[in-house]
Amino acid sequence: MRILGLDPSLSSTGWGVIEAQNNRVRYVADGFIKTDAKMNIADRLAVIHNCLNEVIAAYHPDEAAIEQVFLNDNPTSTIKLGMARGVVILAPSLFGISVTEYEPNKVKKAVVGVGKAAKNQVETMVKVLLPGCKPKNNDSSDALAIALCHFNNRGLNRLQTQTEQK
């Protein structure tokens, strides 16, 4: 099973793919989608969407996970992040891939063991948990951390869904 982790941002959306087999996980790929701040928002969102479509077509993930949005002091930034998140959630959904959301503290706790871990701690643990992985930047290491969090929580998510359906 392949899991696509996504760290949405209008300026640099991170993505990471891991493969899970039984209780083992291995690194597949990672990267980030950079957009030009001089472009209008619609074009930047189209870049993110088109690039994610290429990633999904190339790596064929079975499930996707995304970090939940945090509130920002700047309302304009929050709205722009919300637009990017919408595109990032939409892309796998259009391929029929389920998308699960995780709070940032839950991702950090799943990977580092501490919910308030620093970015460099997250990246270090991603490299430990995925031997041979050399994340392209903080956004892609965060995306890999989100994928690892999803791997760790998949069984719990299924139980919760079954309980909600009853």
C-alpha cells in the first residue's frame, strides 16, 4: 500500500510517498511544488493541482493524508492557505483516493514522540524512520512525516469509521 503525505502551502506544497507492507514502511519519493508569488492566485493553484496530478499518476498512492490547517494571525494568509488546502485535498479525491487529515501536533507526536517538536527534529526522525531518505526541503520532510503519521494511525482510523457507521 502506498501513502501520499501532503503539506499544503500556496508557496511550497510538500509531498511524500511511502510504501507500507505489514508493519514495515519504506521511502518511495518526495518533493515540493513551488509557485511564483508574482503569479495570480488562480494560476498558482492550477500549478499545485497539475503537479499533484503528475505525482499521483507517477506513484499511484492508495491513500492520502494531509495536515490540518492552523489559524494564522493574518486573515489574508489564512484564506490563501485555505485555497491551497482545497486544491491539495481535491487532487487525490478526483483519483478516488481517500484523504485523512491530522493535526500538526499529532503528526509530530507520531514521528518524534513530542507534539511540540521543532521542524529539524521532525526531519531528523523522518530520516531515521525512512533509511536512505534525503528530503528535498522542510515541506517534503513534513509531508513524509504526515504519511508516517497516517501509517501509524490507519488501524485506528478504520475502527473509528466502522464505529461511526453503526
